[in-house]
Amino acid sequence: MEKKNSNRKGKGNGCALYKKCGGCQLQNMTYEEQLSYKQATCIKTLGRFGFVEEIIGMKNPYHYRNKVQAAFGMTRGGKIISGVYQSSSHNIVLVDSCMTEDETADKIIVDIRKMLPSFKLFPYNEDTGKGFLRHVLVKRGFSTNQVMVVLVTGSALFPKKNEFLKKLLSLHSEITTVVQNINGSKTSLVLGEREIVLYGEGYIEDVLCSKRFRISPKSFYQINPTQTEVLYKTAVDFAGLSGKETVLDAYCGIGTIGLVAAENAGQVIGVELNADAVADAKINARLNKTKNIRFFCADAGKFMVEAAKENEKIDVVFMDPPRAGSDLNFLRSLVTLGPEKVVYISCNIETQARDLLYLCKNGYKVKKIQGVDMFPHTKHIETVVLLSQRRPDTHIDIKFDLSELDITAAETKATYQEIKDYVLDKHGLKVSSLYISQVKAKCGIIERECYNKGEGKSRVPQCPKEKENAIMDALKHFRMI
């Protein structure tokens, strides 16, 4: 596990799209400076709970993303472009190569873009409903070198499909499967419900922590496998498993953490609300011939309450919630279940700090804190925190104001960015600060007048119903209404 990075790439030598794209917020720093900045952020946010270990960085912090997604569109001059949406907009920034993305994936996407005119295929237009290609999604197994290409189209009609596939596979023989995903809805969601396997098995496999995982177009799989191994090994090490424990993997997804932990545990129970993810998890258990793990499709909080009622003894709980953190019902259920240890993995240290305050108020003590740099050149930080039950003869050595213990008050202070992240994670929608303020105003939460009414006689766009419902859900989650 590398603490330092040998590549000292200087300021100003990064991506030419840095200011346009907005995806990598820290490219104005060397990588060592980025690690120092992230370490300071960890200490500032989590240091009140205990000693923060030095953040674990990457030896080579470039081209680490095994999943690359590109939107397709047309310029006013009629040129086909592909790339990423500019931060907080629907404008596509043309991208040929990215310093964080897998190079094979980038080349495949560029070649698909170049192929379209010769096949008289054009990007889909959301306003007119005409056109063909909306997005291209490429996933590569870094250990297996298997490559999946997902073509997201506006309809199932695929003119010259066989010729197109033949040309694509001749250019990239490394592709092992191609899937057509149909999404004809006017939505910000990338993938639609219907899929057609055009070539191969319709999935790829990869190896992580010596475990084999099946990855389908909709499967969630960590995008940085190198650091994911570091993250998961750290989490399992923190749990200190002896081979006898009963482990609960909450928010288990396709079973990645649970399957890694199963090697050192007595039995593992994975709980996940997404039925598709549970189905993938069961397949992954069979792939790895892991017999001491079971998966349930259920709400993890309700599952823990029922387990407590049945006097089920859970020794360790692994939890890896989305960026919005855990809700109060889950935390209450966790306390009711009362596991000896909790290993909390988070991609948002601010919501993690909020949740830790509640757990520390209700019988737990933070024992270890470790940051992992999963997303070099961005502001995001992944952290692992070990908590254990407090004994009656011990004391809390955390320093904070009593007002901080009011979890409801803490959650009412959700920032606009936290609300945006929650809506994007759960609903797949991008919402603006204007739309958030309009919905907050409807709920009686006072906002600055300029947010809601605009200036002069200019017409202010009103929040669409779909996005309003998503923002309402976020406000309820953060208990602001």
C-alpha cells in the first residue's frame, strides 16, 4: 500500500480540458499536494473522533477508471462530438482522451464516433426524438482484460447493425461483448430498461481481492480496482475477523465486500434493496464457490430490527452507504442490533461525520480512521472508520458542542451540493440550485428572493415535476421537511 506517489507531475502539466470539464477539481496541485490537501480535510472533518492515519495514495494516479461513459451530440455546425457533460450543464465537452479514464475505453469511444457518419448514424436529439446514439458506456476488467461496450440508443432500430459490429470488432478485437441498451425516454438517466445482447455473453468478469465478479451493464462496480483492493483489505483488517464471526454486509450491492470478508468469517449475510444487485451477488457467490454467505433482498434497517427481535447475534456490520450517508432509521436499527464492531466505509466524509456523531452518542466509540484516495485529481475522498461498542467503564474522549449531537439539526443544514449529489445518486437526475430553492420555497423554507424570482422581467425556468419529486425526496431524507 503506497503512502506516497513517485510521480511528481507539476502544476499546469495536466489536462487541457481542466477548466471546461470540471471533473478533476485538483489538477492545479501536484499529486503529493493533493494527498496533503485530502489528509488535512480528513483531519478537519474526522479528527474530532480520533487519530487519522496517513491517507493511502496511488503509485500511478492516472487512467485508473475502469468504467468510461460518453454522451454523444452534434455541434451547430453539424459535427458529431462525444464526451462528458460540463459541470452543472447539459453542454457536451469534446473528449478524445482523459488522464483518469482507461485508455482502451477512450480509444473505442473515439473510433465509434468516427464510424457513425460512414454508416449514416447520428446522435440522438432529445428535443426532436430523432437520431440514433445517445451514450456509449465501456467497462474493462483490469485483471481479465475483458471489455464490454454498451451502445445506448433512442430506439431498438439499428440500421446496418451487423456491418457496424463487424467494423467495430475489426478495430478492437479486445472487445468481448457488445450490448444495445434502449432508452427512448426524455430523462437524465443514461440507461434504459431494455437490453439486447449483440455480441458475446452480455457481461464481463473481473478479479478483485482474489475474488471473481460478474459485471453487467447496470452492475455497480468500483471504478478504481487498484484502490478498491486497498479499501476492502483495510476494511476487513479493521474488522479483525477470526473465522467465527457472523458478519452483516449492509448495502451489499453485488456482494463485493461480503465475499472478501467471507474468507475470514464464520458466516456472512448480505442485505440489499436492489433486486438486480442481489441476483448478481448470488451469481458471484457461486462463481467463487463461497458457501458461507447468504444474500437477502430487503431494507437493511428493517432487516436489522427483525434480527434483533429474533435475538440473532451479529458480531460485525460492514456499511457502505451512498454519498448521502445513512438515514436515521438505519442508524437506529444498527444501534438496536448492537454489533460488537461496525466498519463504516464512506465516499462522503461530511455525511459520515454526521452519522458518527449519532453512533458515538448511542454506545459506540471510534477506534481507527483511514483515508484512501480512490479518485485522484478530484476532491472526493474514501474513508474507512472502525467503531466498537463502548464499555460502561470507559468514557468518550470526543470534543464537540452538545448541539452537535442533535442529528436532526445537523441534517437540516444539508448543502445544495449534498442535495444535488443525493438526487444524482438515487434518481440519476442533475438539478440546479435554482430548482432546489424553488422546491424549498414551496415547502416553507425561506430562500433568498433572487433565487426564486430572478431579476427584472426575465422569465425564470420552473422546476420540472420529475425533478421536483426527486428534490422533495432529498429534503425528506435530510429531514428538512
